[in-house]
Amino acid sequence: MSKTAEIKKPQEKQAVKKKKSPRYAFIDALRGICVVSMIAYHTMWDLVYIFGVDAPWFKSDYAYIWQQSICWLFIFLSGFCWNFGKKHLSRGLLVFVGGAIITLVTMVAMPEDIIIFGVLTLIGSCMLICTLLDPLIKEMPPFPMFIINFAAFLLLKKVPRGYIGFGDKVFYRLPTFLYKNYITTFFGFKFDGFKSSDYFPLIPWIFLFFAGYFFFKFLKKNGIVDKWVKTEPTKEVFTTIGRNSFWIYMAHQPVVYGVLYIIFKLIK
């Protein structure tokens, strides 16, 4: 083999080396901030409702706004980010199964605080539904569809409480026969006596998911999304957390509970 060939060989290997897929670093960071806020909220929830810490403000409207800000952003970004990947079916199933695992774990470990139809069950369901509907809706005008879905989310937010309206303003009270069992509860028609520490039914939250889906398409159509693309993933802490949000979500609650349990044992 000639010296020229020997010199070219490592260069050729480097040329065929697989490039890292581009990341939307801003979205990763935003999702990472949301995850950190969620962990902080769940830490406070454990302190107040499991370990009996007296924090009256956590039962006020301020804490509710904090909790809603996390939920809204997380679900909206899930719809937005659906457009990034290709393995939509497998990822949707993974997230849905993650929700089922959380239900089983809480059923065994803390039945008084069981989670049924939690946020992972919702997001997994939305991802699977979006996978089915995408061929039919991907060419719809994105900005009007974003407005329609976001308005539907706001209008239907009180469906689990039995009516359609904004806030305490009732536009239409829904018939009670809709609120029957676990199946209807999954869709948003919660039956009397249903209990879950984390309840996110399809109605209204699927409309917020699709608002994110169409908002991405609106930004993409106008060339705004491309400005967020990085040739290589960034290494800042929030972008790293954002890229691993599913696994962090799955692990954070046992870790938080375990750390708090050890701390309170040591204090006592």
C-alpha cells in the first residue's frame, strides 16, 4: 500500500463518520426549564402532602398558577416537538407505557396518592392520535388551526367539572350521563368518586397538544424555526435536561421521595 493511500484512509473514515443530528437548542432548554420547575413543584407537594410540612401558600392560587404553567408548557411543547422525530408510533407507545408504569407503582407503593390518567398517559395518547391524524391535518392552514385548538382548550377546560365555559362562567352544562366510568373519565368526563393525584384527560388537554403541533408548522412555514437549529447539540445544563425529559420524569419522583425520606429520618 502506498503512503498516499495510508494518509487518505483515516481521512476517508472521518468523512463517512455519522454526523450528529441537529437539535433545536432553544426548545431543549425551554423543556429543561419546565422539567426543573416540575421537580421543584413535586418536591413541595411531597413536603406538604406526604411529610406534613406547613406551607399555606402552596395551597393558594399562586401554587395553582405555578402548577398550571408547568402543565401548559409541557403539553404544548410535546405537541410542538412531535414534528421533530420520525418514530412517532414507538415513542408514543413508550410514553404511554411510562404512564401505565407510574399508575402501577403508585397503586402498590402509595395507593392513597395513586396516579390514574396522569400526564404521561395523556401525552402518549396524544402522540398516538397525532400519528394517525397527521396525514389528514398536516396541510391544514397552521395559524388558524393553532388559534382554533388553543381556543377549544380554553373553552373546554372545565369539561371534567361538568360544563363548557371560561373560568366560572358556564355556557353550557353537560348532561350527567356522560360521566359514567373510567372510559369516560379518560376522555374528560370524570365520574363521581374518581381520585387521582395527577389527572390529565384528553379533553381539554389534547387541544393544547395540537395547538403546539400547529404552532410549530406556522413557525416552520415562516422560516422562524430554522433559526433555532444547531449543527450539534449544545451542552448547557437545561438543554441536556430537556433532551432527557422523559427519563428524568420517570425517575424524579422516587428520587425526590427517597431523598426527603432520608432527610426527615436524620432530622428525627
